[in-house]
Amino acid sequence: MEWLKEYWWLLVIVLMVGVLMNVYKDLKRIDHKKSIDNKPDLPPHRDFNDKWDDDEDWPKKK
């Protein structure tokens, strides 16, 4: 187990490579064209700042 103390970083690299490979495989399975075609319509964005547009903090110029 002495080698584990010296080469722990190799185990971390192997673990990260495995995670990245699984992420790559999962991303390859996604059909992005199908998901773009079937995306739901979003409602229009409501901005509540329109209430504050009339209130001006600046002094009025003469």
C-alpha cells in the first residue's frame, strides 16, 4: 500500500478519464436535432420593471 501513497494522483487521473468518457458517450446519444424540433413554446417574458419606468429618481431639469 506504499505505492498508493506515492501514486494517488494516478488514480484520480484514471477516475477523471473514466468520468469524461462516460460523459462523452452520453452526449453522443442525444439527438440534438430532434430536441430542437420538439422544444415547447415559451411564454413571452414579463418584465415588471415597467412599473418603475414612470418613477424617476433624477431631479427634473428646467
